Amino acid sequence: MSDEKQHVSYHSSLITHHSSLMKTFLAFLIFFIALPVGVGAQQARKKDAGGLYPIRKDGKVGYIDRHGKVVIEPQFVDGWDFSEGLAYVRAGDKRGIIDRSGKMVIELTQVDFASPFAEGLASVQTGGQQPRRGFIDKTGKLVIGTQFDAVESFDEGMAVVMVDRKYGFIDKTGKVVIKMQYDKAFTFSEGLALIILNNKHGFIDKKGKVVIKPEYYNAFRFSEGLANVKIGNQYGFINKLGKLLIAPRFYYAGSFSEGLAPVIQDNKFGYIDKTGEIVIKAEFEWTRGFAEDLALIKLGGKFGYIDRKGSLVIKPQFDNALNFRDGLARVWIGNTQGYIDKTGKFVWEPTR
């Protein structure tokens, strides 16, 4: 399962020409594909007040608080981010879910792993050459049987599932509420879900009614009332009625976050506001979107952060990085990983 990977991998059609821009897009896509959490879980994680942050030291994973204090000593082979107060870990052959004290509260014996919790449920996967997916609750009870080829985390009360290469939606009882009929479907966002039929993108409501017919070459989920869509060879934005509010004039446009959206202009990334006006000059090699008033950017082959005026507040110096969450950002220098605060100061020096 991935943090945004399911929601960008299908955008490979963006990479069609301009070799220099192709490299930009490849870096953009690969970065997203590397992330390990679904969107529903991502939202839950953002709400995980008082959350802990995974660290790796001497090859083992532990957890720190936002001040850099070790709360759970490094002891696990693998460990995922906390979501809704719980995190998946692996210690040798033992897999399970720990709470914030580090106690394993759910031991996974019948499944290989569990995704982060979202809306009280976590997807699980069986082993073998043909793994099946279902969902457990916070007691570890399998509440939705392992019957699906693929699943997404719950979001807005529903989860995407796939059987025999067709996608539909289930509710929290496991009941199919929108039958498997789409070539691809994505989790609900702001009441609508992006679907793909015959290589065209459109949107449905929670009853499965098509509210914006599949007619776009590409599209992203709704965010802040707008969805970016590809018309011809360029991107613009529509509202929930399907009305075009920002004309297609960008080679690429990302989703709005905190009132701004990344776009590509003259082979560089910048930002527009909801009127479609460029408010941060396109001068970056890559960007991911704003979170907590800062945006991760790439410049000169290194990652740093800008503010809403486009000013560098943390100079590009990292080999990889993620957006800020609860005041901290995970960054990499070489193969070492650490955490910085919004001044760029390390609260956890890079370790591995």
C-alpha cells in the first residue's frame, strides 16, 4: 500500500515528450511511488495528535517524539508510521501492531502485514503467491475477510477493492456498495471518487452515480473543491459540477493544498492560486505541495523548503525529504535518516 503511489502511478501518461522534462517527471513519480501509505491512512496519520516518528539506529527501528526524545527504543527490523495510535512493526519472524508505549497489542499470525489504520480499520494481506486482502479492527479481529485481490484504506466510510481486475467499493461491514465495474478507482475525496473507464477519467458519487462523465485523458482527486484534469495535452481545473474554472494551459498541474497548486511552466515547477495566476515563480526542479505552510522543493539536485511567498526557508541540502507533519520533517543525507524542525534544525541527527 502506498502513501500516494496508487494515486500517481497511473499518471505515467504525462511523460510523453521533452527529454529534460521527462527526467523531472520521472523523479516526481518515483518519489511518490516510494511512499508506503494509502490516502485514508495518510489523513488518519495527520490527525494522530501526539504522534511518534520512526527512526533507524544501528539497523533497528524505534520511535521518537516531536522533541527528539526516544520513546520506543530501536528494536524492530521494520516499523511504519503511527496512525490512530497504532503502528505496524516486524521483529524477526514476529509481526504485529504496537501502541505508543511499544507494547505489541495485536500479533499477526494469519496474515503477512497490516497497513496503517484509517477510520478504525487496517487492511491485511495473506502470504503466498496469490495474496488476498481484507481488514482487521483495533482488537485484531478480522472483520472483513481476506477476499480481495487489492484494497485501499478506508476514506469517507468506503474503501476501494479489486477483484478480477475490476474495481468497486465496500462499506465498513464489507458489503459491496458500488459493484466492481471500473478499470481503476480511487478513494473518495470530498464526496467524489475518481474512476477510470476505457482509459478515460471521470467522477462518481457515493451512490455510484456518474456526476462527471469519464472524458478526461487524466485527472486527480478533488482537493479544496477543485480537481486537476488533462484536456488535450494540458492541465486545468474543474469544480464538482464539472465546470472548467482554470483553463488548461499547464503541461502539468498538481492538486491544491493550502490554497496553492504546483504547476510546470517552461520545464520548471512553480505554484498557482485558485484564480490560476502564478504566485510562486516556476524555478524549481520538483515540488510536492504545501503542508503546514511549507513546501518541499528540489533545486540543484537537493531538497529544501519554501514558504508561501516562494522564499527559501530551509536551503536545499538533503538527498531526499518528506513534507512536514506535526512540525517535523523526515530527511535523508546519503543513507542516513533524521528529522528537522521548521527552522531546519535537527531534532534527530541522521542515523541508519
